[in-house]
Amino acid sequence: MNQHAAFTVPAGLWTLAWRRLRADRVAMLALAVVGLFLLSVLLAGAGLVAADWEDEVAVNYAPPGFVGPDPALAALARPALPAPPNAFDPLAGELAVLQGELARRGGGVQAPKAATLPFGADKWGHDVLKKTIKGGQTSIVVGLVAALVAVALGTLFGAVSGFYGGVVDDVFTWFYSVFTSIPSILMILTVAAVLQARGVATIVLILGLTGWTGPYRLIRAEYIKHKAREYVMAADAIGASNWRKMFIHIFPNVSHVALVQMSILVVGFIKAEVILSFLGFGVPVGVVSWGSMLNEAQNELILGKWWQLAAAAGAMALLVTAFSLLADALRDALDPKLK
């Protein structure tokens, strides 16, 4: 037997999971779409993209470029024609003084507004494409941070409840039963009414404090199963503390459950933020999100202006679909039974 034969180290859980995920073309496409959305969030947060979304660059309700300009709105976009040479204007002197004062102060003459934009404009003349990117920053950040809060709470409660059992488990199970006995949307609206303050941080708290029940149930079951395993008994034999056994020894073996739960909750929380903003409990005035865009679009539909609704709903549908496909693929890739 060759004594210098190479020994191969068996691949770990995460390596095997990445191999399975990489072999799934749909999952990789979904990952690319999610990555593009996250990149847009980073660029928008850094001010490199859609920083000027509040500029009135077009006429009110300017249609998308592929629809063509509205003749009634195009007239507003053209600058006024100069008066004939012989025409008498009683305000010409005052206007000349005013224009000179504006030029001296750096105001200048306002540039003509566009009659069309790639995805149209809202009632204030804001670019809908830039508004959708900026709104996506708010909605995606809310979904990610709220999901992180909910998974952290659910993991902590589930670990303590499942590991200790007894009275501790009974108390947490009672809280879980109370939260799950109330419909989720009613629970969210109740917490929103109690907090009252409007803002991104408030929405994160609302969703995080009401969304921990799903991760709690699964993590608790995993801890009940793993606390009787041999490696936990070995850690107990060498004098490891309970918290070390819970989060150093057991948690790495159940972390895939928390990761999948987080990917699922992100989808639900993005939709919940849209519902809250649509009902008036969401982002404050001056902050744009996909929910606030849909709230505005309901009045625009009466006038036949559909492009803001299409942009916000289309972006949200694309991200939610990609995240859902990615969550399903992660659940399959991280399933220990497939190792």
C-alpha cells in the first residue's frame, strides 16, 4: 500500500449545497436577478443611481417613450415662442428685470421639460424608472432587515425553548400560540396602530416583532432533536456551558433552517411593506417605496395613467418570484437528507 497516498477531505454541508445550487439553472438565474436588485439597492444608497429622482424632469403624467407623447402634454413641454417684433408687451420691462435678477443669482431660465420618459412620469413629473429604483431600495432594505430581526428572535426563542424544555418551553409555546392565533395582517396592523410613529425603522420593528413565529417553530423542533445527539453529550462531558452547546455546537448544524426561513420571510415582508404603505401605515411623506407608489397609482388609474402601477408592480413581482425560486432551491440544496 502506498504510504504517500493522498487523503481527500470530505466536502462539507455548504460545499455540497453550493454544488447542488450551481447545477440548478433556474436557481442561478433567480440568484442573478436577486443580485441585480441588491446591487441597485447599494448604488441607490450610495447616491450613484436615482439620487435625483425628485427632480421634475418631465411634464405631469408624461407617458412612456414606447407609447409616444401626448399632444396635449407635448405643448406644455415646448418653450414659449418669442413675441413678434412689433407686438406691445406691457410687462416686457418687468420680465427683463426679473430674468436679469434670476441670472445674477444663478437661477437662469428653466430648461424645457421632457414630453416622454422611458417609463413615464408621475403627476409631479418625476421619472418613474428612477422612482422605482429608489422605492426598491426602501422596500428591499425593509424586507431584509425585518427578516433578519424575525429570524434572530425566532432562533433565540426556539433555541432556549427547545434546549431547556419544561417550564421555559411552556412559556415560549404559550407566546407562540397567542401570536399564531391572530391573523398575521391583523397582528401587523395592531402593532402599527400601537407604535403610531411612521418610518422605515418602525416598519422593520412591526414586521420583525410579528414574524418570528415561523422560525421559532422550526428551530425549536431542531433543538429538541439535536440536544440528545452524541456530539452534544460529548460537549457536556467536557464541561461546556449550556449557551456554548446551544450556539457553538448545535446552531451550526441547524443554521440552514434559519437561512431558508430568512429567504422566505424576505418575500413576505416585502409584500407586507407594500400593504402597509398602501393602507397608510408605511413610509412617511418624502420617502418613496413600492407601496407608496402603488398608493399613488390607484388615483392615476382613474385618469388612465397606468405606467407607475406597472413599474412598481412589475419590479416587485420580478423580485418576489426570483426570491421564491431561490428559497425553494436553497431548501432543496441544504436538505441534509440529500447529502
